[in-house]
Amino acid sequence: LARASSQAALGCFLHVDESLALAAARAADERRAAGELGAMGGALLGVPLAHKDIFVTQDMPTTAGSKILANYQSPFDATVVARLKQAGTVSLGKLNCDEFAMGSANANSAFKPVLNPWDQERVPGGSSGGSAAAVAARLVPAVTGTDTGGSIRQPASFTGITGIKPTYGVCSRFGMIAFASSLDQAGPMARSAEDCALLLSAMSGFDERDATSIQQPPQDFHAQMLQAREGATAAQPLKGLRIGLPREFFPAALSADVAGAVRQGLAELEKLGATLVDVSLPRTELAIPVYYIIAPAEASSNLSRFDGVKFGHRAAQFDDLLDMYKKTRAEGFGPEVKRRIMIGSYVLSHGYYDAYYLQAQKLRRMIADDFQQAFQQCDLIAGPVAPTVAWKHGEGKDDPVKAYLADIFTLPGSLAGLPGMSVPVGLGEGGMPVGIQLLGNYFKEGQLLHAAHALQ
Ligand code: GLN
């Protein structure tokens, strides 16, 4: 807590509650004394963490990084928050993020930017930028994040930490403020794959309050991470693991520093016994237009609930109901959110639906099929997380499309609903961290964590 407030200039936290945290820590001590260890044999009991401010919390305000939710207090906890609470974790507060998780630099937070602790002139990535910077600055050992199109993996890469986005449906979306419901997934971010495995075990699992939650028994991802491969040796724990390198993930335009660090990581994986195989994901480039049609379409629908009636901000003066809606939304939403509502409303409107939205849905299926083709030849897929290291604040500010293009390597896995990780592998330009992206087939989180753990 002291570190969190001494490092306030980084902008990681939107809300810190010292008395709640101390009370939770005391309760954890009492539970330990009484032998009530909870999930993962007590590994999480008393562990401090913080939640991305996209998860609703009963005892703290929730803003989703937006002025439209300023002073909003939820009557309940998100399932992910409730489960981590049951496991005995101690929440220090709520973490800054891009408004409604729309962005790649945390520059779209309505409240303040987040500074990258490695170089404060640079962005921490986004949209879980506060989450990533808080772990990188050692303000807290673990955090929650959400990933719709890369928002766990890309900030993890930009700040040299480890993050995992599980298979779509593994973590409940109940109480996670919706951006694009068919893509949104929660996941942990921490200093290591091992910490991520412990957190993910506690926060995941079936939830009847989320209609897309997957009905599978509770998973022990930590045990899966430690599970030795058949034929593996101490020196070669990844023996026999086939890692596919999609040629589209290594284009000529990939910056040399990122390519170098990723190749270094791949060489390390080979030393650990993995074999590298060439694969192809031919529709990689199409993931950008497909995502930037589907995500805004869903967002425009999800955000219609913020009308000044039920949640947060309401314009102070208005003539009638319609005027109240208009003023509330004009005042409450930031420019990127408005842009996406307009794009989303456009692609869903009569006459354009077939040309854009329907086409995008068809291509989404083909992108998912491409992965299944690739997984015939390999167990995991590896590549960069982002084409560059973290950029400087203000760069690309006037060009949203430039930021969209930088999502190229994270969007395909999101559209397919696959699990993905970012694991630190080296340093690039300006001494900034670079992560390698590992993607697995559905429900192969254990295999992903196993490879990431071996690499660390
Ligand atoms: N950068 C992407 C976007 O702006 C992804 C964000 C996310 O995963 N929440 O939509």
C-alpha cells in the first residue's frame, strides 16, 4: 500500500482502499490460523492483488475507465472478484484501464494515463495498462486483466510480465463490464507463469450466470503446469513439443528488435527440447478488419445501457428524455468510445449488415478453421505479441487506425477464442521488454503454462 501511494505518479490505480485491504489481510490471517486454507491449498491466502476497473466490486467504485460511470457502485461482485476473494486474496484497489477496454496504450482512460515503469516516457500498453504497470513496478504481485483483442497479452509484453488469456468461456464474464461479449475474456497477469496458474485456477470455472461459461469441472492449472511430458527429461522438459511458427507472424515489416528477441525465445524453447515447425495462418491480415467490425458492433449494442437512467453519470440539464440521453452520452463517453459506437451502429444498420457484419462473421469462422489446420501440425503456436516495443506517449495519437494495425498478432487468437500468453523473452529498442506470444488449442492452458514455466 505504501509503495502503491509512493508510485502514484505512474497512474496505475484509480482507487485504493487501505482500510478494506487491512481488514481483508487480518481476515486471511485468521483463516490461516483456523486452518481454512481455501483454493490451491492456501497459496493465495493473504496475497495482495488488484482488479482491473472493468470488474464490478461491491465495496469499491467501478468506472471501466469512463466518466459515464464516475461514482458508480455495483450492488454485487463480479464472479472473478468473488472467487479470488474466497481464495483469501487481499484486494488493494482498482486499476486504471482504457475506457471500456478500448485501446492499446491506456491513453483512452478518461481519468489519467499510465506510465510504463521501464521508461516513463512510454506507454504500458492497453487496455489493461494499469494492471501491467502495477505488476512491473512491483506495486502488487498479481492482478486481473481482460483481453478482448490482446489487452492482457500486449501490455504484459510491453512491461515484461507474464499474462494469460484463457479459452473463451473458461472465466465467467458475470460482472465484467461488457465491451464485445463474444470476445471478452478475463485472465491473470503476474510475474511468472506459475503465479498465473495459481490465480487462474481460483478465478476460472463454470458460472450459471454467464450464458457462455463453459461447463467443465474445476481445473488445477498449477498441477497441469507441473505435469511432466511423456518422454521428457530434466534437461529437455519440452521434448517432443511441436511449436508452429506461422509465416504470417514474421512479416518483413516486423521490427528487427522484436524479431530478434522472439527468435532468442524460440532458440531457448528448442534447447528445452521443443521442435519448431513452419505453419501458415493465411487470413492473419484479415483479422484486423474482421475484429474492428465485430468488436464495435457488439460494443455499440452493449453500451446502449449507459443512458443516464440506471448507471453513473446523468447530464445536469436537459429538455426532455431524448435530450437527456444525448447530453449524458455526449458528456460521458470519450472520443474512442464514440468512434466505436458509430462504426458499430453503421455496420449493424439495415443495408450494411450483410456487406460488413455478416461478411466479418464468415471470415471469423475461417480464421478459426485456419488455426485448426495449423494445429494438425503442431501443439502450440508461437510468434510476437506486437510488432514493436512500447511506444512513446502521444505517438500515433491522431491516427487510431495505426493503433488498430498494431493488434495484428493478438486479434486472430481472440477471434478464434483460443488461449494465449505473453511470456518475457528479451529486450528490444530502448531496453524495453519484449514478450513471446504462445497460443494453444482450446482448453490447452495447462500445456501453455507448462511451456511458459519451462522458459522461465
Ligand atoms: N487494442 C484492442 C482494441 O482496442 C484490444 C483491446 C482489448 O483487448 N480490450 O479493441
